[in-house]
Amino acid sequence: MPPTSANDGPVQKQRFSVYTMMLVLSFFAIVTACTLLYTELNSYGKFPWWDTAEARFVPPAD
């Protein structure tokens, strides 16, 4: 009997594994987190946020 090889016929493509799905899920989580961080930082003003030269002290109202 001749030895069989892996190329003897059509081979069904492997479905996505659980690790591939975890990779896709973590990618979307990181993209979502970066988008939310960007919108949060934009609510504090323009870049650079640590430049406080324009900041003024406002005394509390009595």
C-alpha cells in the first residue's frame, strides 16, 4: 500500500478557533476604549491638556 499524503483531495478549511474570536473581541474592546478615551479627553479642551497657561482661578461663590 503506497503512503498517503496530505494533498490527496480537497480539504475543508478550518473554522475560526476560540483564540481567533478572543483576538477579534479584544481588538474591538481596545478600539472602543481608545475611542471613549479620546471623547473624554476632548471634553476637557484642546491638546495639550496639561498646558494650564490659560487657566484662571475662579473664587467660589458665596
